Amino acid sequence: MRTTAGGFGAVALLICGGGLMVRIAWEGMLRHPAAVVPAAALAAAGALLLYLRRTRSRPRGGPGPLSEAVQELFEPPQEPWGWGSPGPEFRPFHDDDMERTAVLPEPEPVLEPLPEPVLEQWEPAEFEEEAQDHEALDADGFEDAIAALCERDGCSDVQVVGGAGDLGADVIATAPDGRRLVVQCKYYGPDNKVGSQDLQRFGGTCYAVHEAEIAVCVTTSAYTTPALEYAEQCAILCVDGEALADWNDGTAPPPWC
């Protein structure tokens, strides 16, 4: 900054001094024409002496004060990423960059459908013993006959538990597929149908008390419409007299099939 100020001062001094000398020389020439030549020689000698002095005081190879001042005026400032800086290297974006940085979701596992259970086909069986006439039995004999039918068709651990305090269960057994079977036997005449109250008492104990997995009600008679609706809601299988005859003859499958 000092070098720049010194350069401008020298330029101003030369301009002012030169103008003053020219003015004095011109006025002197008008007044004294004979003194023009010595004055001009004196001015030229002074200018040459000043020039030689400035030249000796400036280091070799370096720019002078005037050139440094002019250079600072016309050169742009050197700032990061400015006019005089090349800035950061530009690199175009490629799809490979996205592939390297993107986090792809894991593929969902492919779930194979479960195989459908193979159910055994029921076929009518031929029995050596003649079918019993359930209508000719009493209440206790009817329970024994139903237990015999369950045992005949593959049930195990068959027990007749009917009687006072049986809580709605007359026959308890294990079905061929391992489920717990609870049967209620209703020995009624043809004019006496099993009502909804009978099934409600059985539905309140077969699952909660006897832990049934298959609940069956068997009768020699029929069921009222409200009784069948309640049985459907509680998943109780109802076997009437006609269905019992087919089960007994082997022409219809057991209730649990």
C-alpha cells in the first residue's frame, strides 16, 4: 500500500513540476528569449537526474511503483472460488452413485401355501350284528347303545356317565382323530321334540365343564326350530331319529365326520 502511494506521489510530482517548468519556460521565453536555451537545458538535466535516482532505488526485475499501482487497479481480487480461482472440480452425476448409496428394501419372503388337510373319505361299512331298535330301549339302554355306536366307529375311552348330576353329558369318548367327544342322549317319544331349553342346558356345560371339542346331541325324536338355531350358534351337532337310524345302519357317517 505504501509503494502504491509513493508511486502516485511521484507521478503527481513529475506532472506538477513539469507543468510549472513549462509555464516558467514559456513566460521566460516571452520575456527573455535569450534565456530559453539555458533554462531548457537545466530542466532536462533535472528531469534526467530525478529519473536516474528513481531507477537506482528500485530493485532489479521488480515492477515500479507506477506499474504496481496500475496492476492493483485492474487485477480482480483473489478469493476462494472467485475470478482468479479455478474452484472445485466438477464431476457429472452418474446412476452408479445412486446404486452405491441407495438402500434397497429387503425382498419380502415368498410364502408357500399350506397344503390342504387330507380328509379320510367315509365309506359305508358292513356290520355282522343287526342294528338295534333304539325306540324299543329305555333311557339307560339308549345311552349304552349310543356308546356302542361310538366304539364301533373308532372312538376310544368310551364311558357312559349319564345319570343324576351328569351336567348334560351322557357319553364321553375320544374321537378317532384325537378330539374329545361329549354326547347328550335324549330318549323321547315321536311327539316330544327336543326344545331350545334342553340344548341351552347342554350348551352351558359341554364346553365349559366337560371341555368338549365335539358336542353332539342324539335323540330318537326331532328338534324344534329354535333348538336347531341355538345349536348352530353354539356348534352343537344334532342327530334326530332319522339320522340316528342311518348312522346305526352304516349308511350315514358318524356325527363327527
